[in-house]
Amino acid sequence: MFTNNPFAEMSALIPASVMQGYVVLMILLVIGGTVLDMRHKQSAKYFFENSKKAQKNAKRKVGGGKKAWLATKTVTNEVLTSSEFCNSRRRLSHLLTMYGFILFVVTTAILIFSHASPEASAPTVVTLLWHLGALMLCGGGYWFWFSIRVDVASEGVKWNQFNGRGDLFILGLLSTATFGLLWSFTQTLGAGSLSMFFFVIFILSSTVLFGSVYWSKFAHMFFKPAAAFQKKVAQADGSNENLPADFDLSDPEVQARFPDIPEYMGANPPNMGLGIKREAPRHF
């Protein structure tokens, strides 16, 4: 099964040019949905206006080298390792889903554009990575859906509770990867009609996944790195996203500026730290 190229077998019924046209159409749907989402939420306008506001309140100048380092840090932390997740289970689930999705999509494009015919045999490593990507996506996605998302104790969310647009993306991912694997597996068994059934569901699922970008959280993936980078720049130039400074409450100058501090907390207030860090992250 893992060395099977399901697209090569399907080329006997569907020409490779049609498969390639479908992939191009899905790419256009993602681009169009993302642009519409940006226009609707005015995300780009918000980022530019917030950046200008931060520049006016900046206390120091951040050079190009510093910004390049912050951009690299954003890619390595927020994008490649998802360090923003404090919950280790949530982080691992996200990484499995993300890298599985990337492997699955990239190898799908390689198989369709280069090896979508019985004559053009695909390298074993590509077919292995296609199946591995789908398995990783299913592992991380189902872990999230049945274990992490289901938090009856704190939120009352059950595994069979569908939250409309909020769950559209993850369900699209899971159904696409699951039926893709079932299609490949039944194809190797020679179950023609059952294999065709799973192929149809696979295409429908992927169409919903890539065609519902405007309504799902797919476009959110493109905004997160930009927001993380902007936050790092705001911290570096001192504007701190227009938030108040992090004062030392035991500093006499700070106590003179805010007389109620020693009145209610004493001359040497304890360092209470971040309240959100007092409890270990166990929920979503």
C-alpha cells in the first residue's frame, strides 16, 4: 500500500491533465478565499495601521538586521516549532497535523504533475511520504478532535458536537486524509467499486477543504506569522503595542508616580508574576 501511487491507477479513467487542472483550481480557491477573507476582516489594513501607530510610539529604532533576526526567530519559533502553545499535547498535535498536511499536499502535487500515469513510475520515497503525511495528519487531527478539543470538564464540548465554521477546517483535513488513505488501500486490494467510492469522497472532502477558505480557519495560518512578527518588532522598538510599561512596583520613582501602590501593597510589594502561569495548561 505505501508504495502505491493511486493517481497513476486513476489516470486510466481520468486524464492527468484533468487532475492537474483540479490542483490548479484548488490553489486558486485558496488564494481567492484568503483575499476575500482579508477584505472582509480588513486584516491587511489593521496590520498596516497598527504598524504605523507603533512607529509613532516607538522609543528606539529597530534596524534591518534586527528585523531580519526577528523574522528568523518568528519562522523558527511560531511557524516551525509552534512555540506559542504552552500545552505540550496541543503543540505536538498541531505539529503532527501541520507537517503531515505539508507532506501530503506537496507529494500530491509531485505525484499528479510528474507521475500521474502508469508509464511514469513514482519514486518509492514520494509515495511513502504521501502516505506518511496522510497518517501524520490523521494522527494529529484525530488526537486533537477526540482528546484535546473534547474538554467536557471546562467547556462542555463533546466529540460529536459540530461547531459550524470553527470546525470546518479540521473536519475537512481529517476527511481528506482519511478517505485518501482508504482510497489507496482499497485500490491495492483490487476493490474497484469501493475504491471509486472512497475516491469520490476524497475529492469532495478536498474540495470542501480548499473551497471553504473564506468561511473556515484556513486563512488564519497566513495571518499568525505576520501578527507574531509585528508583536516582536513592537517589543523591540519599545512601543509594546500601546500597552503600559512593565513597572517595578518596588521602585521609589514608580511608587511616587502611583501613590496607591505602597498604600495597598506596602513599600516592598511581592512579585506576583503572571497569573496565567500559576496553573499548568491542561485545557484547550
